[in-house]
Amino acid sequence: MNRKYTIHACDFDGTLCESIFPGIGKPNMALINHLIKRRKQGNKIILWTCRVGDRLKEAVEWCKSYGLEFDAVNENLPEMVEHWGGESRKGGVNE
């Protein structure tokens, strides 16, 4: 597969924000801004977290409120699933 972008995967609790699960801690603005910049450059961003259900929805909306959106959440990019012929248990990322 010949990609022209980098795939970044990022955890939520303790990475994008301080870890105070089930709450959401203070944002890591340096990382948030870095990922926003990388996505604007054409790279792909995946949120890979243990959060599920309503807690996951809260995390995604919280990130969106800071301008950070994702190309996938807790799954591989559709083009990677197609390339591999199915969803892998592991994330296919570069960074």
C-alpha cells in the first residue's frame, strides 16, 4: 500500500487530557494543537482509548470542542481494513 500520509494514534486519558477517569481532566493543548496541525497537513488521526459507550462519546465531543477531530475512533482507517482484508486487533499506525 502506497500512502502519502502518516497515521497517528492517540490515547485519551493521561495523553490528550489529565487522567481523572471517569471525568475528563485538563487538556494537553500542546498535543491537541500538534494533532490538529498534522491533520490539516493531510495526515490521519485515530483516537484509540479504553473508553466506550457514553464515556467515549463524551471524549470525542470534548476533543471536538477543542477543534480536534478524528479519522477513526477505536478502529483502523477504512482503507487499512480494506488493505488487510478485515479489521485487525492491532492499530496500523506510524506514530
